Amino acid sequence: MTELAGRLTVSNPVPQLPPGASSPRDNAALLHVAPNKSKYSTPSDKIVLILVGLPARGKTFVARKVHRYLEFFHAVNVRLFNIGNYRRKLLGDHHPAEWFDPKNETGARERKLATDAALGDLSAWLAEENDGRVAILDGTHSTLAKRNYAYDKLRKLDCKVIFLESICSDRDVVERNIVSCKLGTPDYVGMSERDAVEDFRRRVAQYESNYETIDADCLDGAESNRSWIKIIDCRRFVINNIRGYMPGRLVQFLSHLHMEPHVFYFSRHGQSEYNVLGKIGGDSGLSAAGDAYAKKLAEFCVSEVTKAPDGSERPARLWTSTMRRTRETAAYIAHEKTHIDYEGDDVGHAQEWVQLRPIAWSNLDEIFAGVCDGMTYAEIEEHHPEEFKRRQDDKLAYRYPRGESYLDMIHRLDTMVHEMERHREPLLIVAHQGILRLLYAYLMGLSREEAPYVSIPLNTVIRLQPKTYSCDEERFLLIAKPKKSDGQDEPAVARDDDPPSH
């Protein structure tokens, strides 16, 4: 048995090589994504998602969420084609509600121009000799005739077409979508909120006058053999003819989405004993400075995390990794019991809720440095100079010998993001720099390549609130920045994930 820095015990040490033989890597190099080099293709190699639904029902929200998820966690080449953007580009920004009347022949003809332009660009992109994999067509497609038109245009491309319908019967949600999303579009620049809301409501009424939901009884089963997913109030899901790995992952991801406002709080653990020593990894406890931060974090939870904007108490959740330094950072957080009402609760009365009940996830553990675990950067550079250089050259894909890479962590965070999206309550995640870099990059729309260099400082809580087109960010410094002598500053060359700054 060979023990590696007190963290991992291995029963299959690297075999000794004959004198003069070159030493191989301890494990295989990690591919960014398995390329498909075959000249033969099947419809499942490329997918087109066609959004369906009335305005202000969350279609663009869903489309952008799917785009981000596939791009970041599955390295899929995705492109979004929004018909509304084509309409504005070709025909101008604002059109009165009457222009959207199905009986308005001029409006119908001009709207078709925008649809054709989007379909043309989408088709050209999928037909290119590239790795274009998923195209998303964002529009209303509010009748069977319009869906048939798009389907017939795309069927010749040798791709899989999946319709994705978003239905929302909650008028409060619709009104919130109108105010928070639609009024910020170029359609209503320069108009008062009152006039804009009234105009948009009339526009929605035009679409409602002839809306046909997918596979409705009145359509005589015309769409019963097609592939489609119907989302009803983010609670009920109807799945039809969905097969394959990627469509299956889409179904799982979509089943966790909701359109309620959602807030995330990210915090690294407090300064650890390994931080002070400049070592990476390990499972050390907190230093005195780290313990002081843990107490400040507990106070912050009372004043911010569990408080609604109006000052009332709200239910909140807490996640940590399984490692000692994150659990100790959360140790002072109070877990008061309260009662909450869930809409549609079958029991019909308030349920007991434990505030910030801690849940530890191994998926949130820091990147494992393998044979380098427990070493300082100076020691890694001295004893493993080739590994040190490899990581500097490609921080995203580099995998520590017998350890992990950032790409490995992306893989194990995939399921965690489903769980994050599912929750409606504010969620505080106390984890590690490498993990929080990836989660931050996902929510903020950064690329995989940018993620390993995101600044996630100690003693700071980052508040993120995703929206349809952006993500609001606010940072709270709970304790002043430690002195350099405390070993807290990131090296000049950004290197690791539980570095001296962890």
C-alpha cells in the first residue's frame, strides 16, 4: 500500500520501469470532448429545439438556460436563433399590438420574413462542416400550421427536431415576466411602463386568439408521432417520443427548472491551517483567522441570507463540501425552526422548516491534487517540474497525476446544478475556490477556459441572482483582507485551487 500525503491510499502503485525507459503519465490525458470524425451521420448527431408558447411564458428563459447548460457542462456547440431579434433587425423595433393580429395580412407576411431569416441562418449553421450540435429556435410557433412550416423546413437537414412548449397559467408569473423581461426589450424603448404593459397585454391577446397547444385533441393527433416536451407551470411535464442520451439529459435538466426569483450565496471556507503553510489540498481545519470568519458568516446569515427584502424571515438552504474546513466554516450558523406554507400543499397547513440545515456533498469537494496533495507550489515545481509546466500551459484540462482536473470537476458538478436549479429558496454554498469558480462561471455566462482564473477571494460572500438575460452580482467582504504574511494572497501566476490563498 502506498499512502499519498495522508489523503489517499492506493493499492496499485506505479510499476517500476526498466532503466532508460521513459516514464508515462500516471493516468490518461483527458479529452475536452469526444469528437465525431466519422463521415457518416445520423439525425441524432444534430438537434434542433423549437420553442413553443405564448409571449411572457418563459420561453426565452428556458432557451437560454438550456443553451448555457449544454455549452458549459457538456461542451456542446450550441447556437440560439431568436425570431424576435430577426424581426427587430429586419422590420424595426416597435410594432403595435394590432400588427400581431393573425388576421393582419401585412403583419403575418412580415413576421414570416423574420421566421424565414432565422430558419435560413439556423439551417446554414447546421449544414456547415463543423461541430454544430444543438440549434435553438426561439419563437412562439403558436399554431400547428407554424410548427408544420418549421418542421418541414428542417426535416431535410438530417437532424432531430424536438418541440419544447412552455405553458404558464399563473397570471402573477406572467405579469412578473412582462415587467421584468419584456419591458426591457427594444420594442418598448422610450415608452412609459403603463403604456408598454398595456400594449404588450394586447399583443398577448392577439396570440391567444388562435393559440394551439402541442398535440391538442382538436388537432386530431397530428403531432402524436413527433418529439416534444411540454412544460406546464414548471410542475407537470409531458414527454413524447424522446430518446437518446442528450435529449434524455435535457428532459432531466428541464424538469428541475422554475421561473421563481432565485438567489445564490457563495463563500469559500475560512482560512485553513494548510492555507497558512502554503499547502494545497489536504483536509486540515481552520486557523484562528478562519474561525473568526466562520463567526462573521453566521452573523451574515441572520442579517442577509434568511431575510427577505421586506425584512421578514424567509426559508434558506445551506450546502457544504464533506471536507473539514467547509464544515467548520458553517459550524456557527444557527438552525432555527420556523414554519412555511407551500402553495398546493396537500396537507393544507404550514410545514416545519429548519433554517440553513447543513447538507454536505462530496460533489462539492475541492479538486484532488493526487500525488501533489499536501505539497506547496515550490515543492511541486521542484519535484514535478513537468507537471508544474503542464498545468500552467492548460489549467482547465490539466489533470494531476492520480488526481483530478477542472474538467473532471465540471463532470461531477453536472448533477449538482440540477439540484441548484430545483430549489426556490436562497442557497448558501460553502465550498472551495475551484468548485466556486466553476459554479460562478456557469451562472455568469463565462467560458470553461475562463473559469479557472475567476477571483473567489477569502472572507467574502458573493451574492448571485440569475435573470433571463443576465445575472446580478454583489460581494460582501466580512473581514478585511488578511496580511500577506498570513499566506492568503494568490501567487502572481494563478496556479491552484486550494492554493496558499485557500
